Amino acid sequence: MDAIRSAGQGPPGMTGSTRTPRPPGRPRSQEADTAILTAALDLLIELGAAQTSIEQVARRAGVTRATVYRRFAGKTELLVRALELANHDHDPDFTGWRDIEHMFGDWAAHLAVPRHRTLLRRLTGTVDDYPELGRTYRLVNGGQRRAYVREMLSRARDLGELPTDVDVDVLGDDILTGAVLNHLGTHPDDESADEIKAYFMRIMKQLGYRPAVTKGRQRI
């Protein structure tokens, strides 16, 4: 799931080929960084990637264009960083989920926030109007999230909670990604986290998911 992760705090750092080396001189103002990233995220949600400009971000953040460009090489890097901020992509405390229900509870909590849903729809829309953003964001951040989902599904399969012949890559990359997109497009934005989690669990049940029965601390 490229676009869903939760937990964490603070503006994350950039990794990968889109990172621009910090110029020498006075340390960057954390307040300016936060204002710029928050403004970029707000405009991305309100207008979409194609309609958001560096000039609009600078105006919203109360800084000059030069201040923005000293921090970010261009609009794509800025928007990628804004998405990292929104999705808490660099939370050092996150190391995966306890089990399938924990994972879908996490996803559901994220999808229960209307602002998050709008952002995900905006990101999906970049396929047509600003494809560079989606490609770059997946390149920089998609691998780790995909690995966590794959690990969780593989563990469930090894525990006998999923059919032994299930393809965890197809399940995670295609079926569950499609389930998220379907929910964003066909379900109301005011559904509760419990309702959204139940939606995912119904899909998993149709795919053969059967949670292991626990007795005390032993899984049987």
C-alpha cells in the first residue's frame, strides 16, 4: 500500500535521488520548513498537484519563493516531502503490525479521516495530471511500506491464517490496493474506523483468511 501508513510525528527527512544537498551557511529555520510543507500539503489537498505552484505555496506559508527554492529543488520534491509529512513515512518507532487485524485497524483509522481520503484521491489523480509525483513518491517511499505489508501477509500465511498457495504480492499489491481505491470511490467519507476495518475483514474472509484461535498466549 503505497499511500497508507500511520503513526509517527514531525516533518520527515527526504531519502533517495530527489534529495537536494543542504547548502552551507545558517541552519534552516524549522518554523519555515513546517510552514512550507504544511502549505504545500494544504494546497495539494485543495487544488491537486497540477494546480499547485511554488508561488502559491510561498504565499500561503508567508515566505518568499527564494526561501522555498533554498529548501527544495522544485515542485515535485516539495510535494513528495509534503506527502512524507502527511503519511509519517520516517517514523523510527514503526516496525510493522502485530497481526492482520492490527494492520487493518491501522489502515481503517487512517481512512476514517476525511482529509486523508481527499489526499489519497488527489494522489491517485496524479496518474493523469502530474504523473511525476506518483512515480517519485513510490520510488522514494513505496518499497518499505510494501515490505511491511508483504511481511504481514506472509506471516499470516505461515500461521495458517491464509491459504498456503496465496500469492502475497498479488494480494497486497493488487487486491488490497484495489480495495482501498474502491472504498475511496464508493463509500462515504464519514464511515467510522470500525466500519472500514469490517470492510477489509469481509474481503479477507472471501480470500480465505481465518484467524488462528488463541488459547492464553499460545496460537493453536
